[in-house]
Amino acid sequence: MEGKSGAPPPPYTNQGFVPPPPAGGNQGYGQPPISGNAGYAQPQGYAPPPPGTSSGWAQPQYQMQAPFQQQTMQTNNVIITQQPGIQHVVMTVPPEDNMVRAIIATFFCFWPIGMFAIWKAMESKSAYNRGDVAMAHAHANSSRQLANFAIGFGTCSIIAAFIYVVVLYSVIL
């Protein structure tokens, strides 16, 4: 058991150690030297460097800013800190568009009630576009009811007219 003898380990050698470059030297791929004119001229289109600086040009230095800063308001020793909040977006399904049903009821069944059904369908769409979802659903239901009533009334009128014509011609013959 050689490792448990209590003697300190042997000293380490600096094999493979590369000493740092000498001060003032520009070795490798660093920034161009600032002092003196080492082949770097002032880029065209830029103003000359301010007096008291070197004749070469240097990379501009930027200050890092925190990505988020709290907004603080102070009134009568009361500190109110406003944090950015979560915005809730509610996605709603638009109400059923009864415009086609209302147009069919207007042209083929009973046009006075069908016109009101078209008007309510347009009101439903405009209410949804301005964000009033509850009123949009109410107008859509009203449009559907009016269109159904126009279709029912028109269908009953057509059936009654057909029966009247059949009875009238059967009596004559």
C-alpha cells in the first residue's frame, strides 16, 4: 500500500504550460493596436477621432443593459411596483352565420319576414366583429328563428295554394 503512507505527494512539473504573451504584444487574432498607426487608417466616411485620443480606430464599447427593469412609482412613502402581467386571450367561436338561410327564405318562401332575417344576420356579424359575442349569438338565434318562420309560413302558403288550385279545378271538371 504505497498511497497511504502519510508522505506528501511529489511536486507537479509545468509540462505543457504555455506562458502568457508579453505585455503590449498583439499576438493571435485580437483587436488591432490602438496606439500608433499600425497600418489601420481612419475608415472613409467617419469623422476623425476626438482630440486627445490615438490616431488609430478602436471598436466602440457598448454598455449592457438589463433586459427587464421594474417600473416603480412612489407616493407618500408607498411604493407601488408594477410587474408585467399575463394577458388572457379568449378565443371564441363565431356564431353560426344564418345569412344563406335568410336569403333562401326571402327569395323562395315569404319575403317580408325573410328581409328581417337578413337584417338580423347582418346585425349578428357586426356584433361579433366589434367583440360583443353575447349580442352576436342573440342576433344569430333571432335570425335563425325568423328564417325558419319564413320558411314554414312560405311552405304552408304554397301547400294551401296547391290544395286550393286542385280543389278549384276538381270542381270545375
